[in-house]
Amino acid sequence: MKVLFNKAIDASVKADNHEDRLANLIETITKLIFSNVSRGIYEKEKLIFSLLICTSIDRNSGKINPTSWNLLLRGT
């Protein structure tokens, strides 16, 4: 994991301010982790893995509220 993090730091686009640099790092780390995990799972599982990553990002950013997420998962 440390190697992936160091690769992401080297590969991400440099920025002048902290917010842009952090956004670039998060994007690069997400892509690297997705590509590494995707190598180890079956093709049919990659779609659900992509869904889980996307919904996790959206839930953490507030785009998906907990009530909607629970409704999708549980129907209540």
C-alpha cells in the first residue's frame, strides 16, 4: 500500500495551492487502487466494484444522503 501511495504522489499533477493538490492526489490514488484491485477480480465483479467506489465517493461528498442510500439497499 505504501508503494501505491508513493506512486500516486509521483504521478499526480502538481498544483500551486493545497486544495487542488489534494484533489489531484485523491483522484490519482483512487485510479491506482481501482486498477490494482481490478487486476485481481473477475470481469463480472468489476462493475459492482466500480459502483461501490462511485457511491462511496458520492456518499462521502454528500451527493447521496443516508436516507436515499438506505432506501436503495434495504427498500425502507
